[in-house]
Amino acid sequence: MNFSKDDLDKIFLWFWVGLFTGLPLILGALLGLFAARKRTQIAAQINSAAPSKIFYLQAGSRSVRLDGIITEVPKRIDGPDESPLALVRLQVMTPTYDEAGYRSDDRIRCVPFKVQDETGSIWVNPTGLEKMWMGEGRLPADPGIAEAAAIQTGVRAYLHGRGTNIRMWELRGGQRITIVGIVSQSEGGLVVKKIKKNPLIVTTLLGNTAKAGPQKLTKSDWKVAAFFGIPGVLILLTGLGAMVVNLISVLQRP
């Protein structure tokens, strides 16, 4: 049987509709699943970390969780002596006209710093820090603050465009934080750093709150995946089903 152009258009019409409508939703769901998987791994890392005071820390491979105040930043990024800047992160979401909707430029800069609790102090190596659990970012009140952060981090996005969303994170001297990592021995003494295959967690969420936060975020990721994935799969299957029905109809035509 020879298929005419009208036959082919009829057969593939709903397939293309299902593909171009359902596939973007499925891709969004896959991104949500990837984020949920990563958050689940990090949540497991945080929940398995042993809470400890700095005085009792020893070098080893076991993950630990400690709370403390940033006291020293020898190579500060910026800021006065009473609040030296140890970390700055800037995220700029710029509107686009494609399926993604937004383009993100998200960069971070950090330097080693010392943390102290009531029992002692320890250095922190921020290399390999996980950005997802830094805590709630803030919208810079002054455009000059965002511009300074863009210079410090190397963000090149245009900051003043219509619809641009800017969020900023900072860690400064005097700030209380929670850290999850391993303790290692260095020339200068003990230091907290990232685990081999897992990132270093530095967050403004304190104590048990740092454990609850990732669990809520993981549930949110699963909901996003289901929200996009279920209708995406249904739309794609509907398109495929309609294509098969049209193909059978053409084949059965006398």
C-alpha cells in the first residue's frame, strides 16, 4: 500500500503533538528526579554525621556535624575586621525566550576560615562546598551590593534586566553555622573538609534543623517530578496511541 502525504500527516500529527508537548514535561520531571536523588544522598550524609563539639574532634574518615561561630578569615574576600567575608554566592536568573524560561548564572567564591564553639576552634577548608544547603538566600537591598558580589564571584549576567531574579548568600565573621564533613590532620592542625565523594555541607540552619531541611526539599523535588512527569507521560502515550489508531485506520482502508 502506498501512503499519500495526507495519510502520513494524519498518522504522525498526534505523534508530533505528543512528542513536542509531553517531552519537555518529561525532561522537567527527570531534572526533578535527579535533584531529588542528589538531595537524598546529601540528606543521608547529614543524618549519618555524628554531632560533636570541637574539643572532641579527631582526624578520621567518619562524617561529623558541628555548630560554631566564624571567628577568623585570614584571606578575607571583603569586609571590615568585625565581619570579614569568608564566602559569597550570587545567583542571577535571567528570562529567556526558549523552553527553559530562565538562564541561571550561579557562582560562588570562598576562602578558608576558622570556626569556634565553647570547647575550642578548628579550621574549615571550603573546597567542594555544596551550594544547595547554604540556607535561604536574600535579595540584595542595594544594587551596589549585587554588583560587588558579581565582581567577587565572576558573574557576568546583566543584573538590571526586566524580570531578572537575584539571590545572594554570604558567610561572615561572627555568624553561627553548621558544618558537616570529615576531620583531617594538616600542618596547621585539624581541619574540616569535604568527604571524598561527598561535598562539604556548610549551612546557616543549625543543629537538628539542618537535618529536617534536606528532607523537606527532597519531598518537594519528588512532587515537582510527579507534577511534570505524570502529565508528560500521559500526553506522550496519547500521541503514540493516536498515531497507532490512525495507522491501523489507513491500513484497513479498502
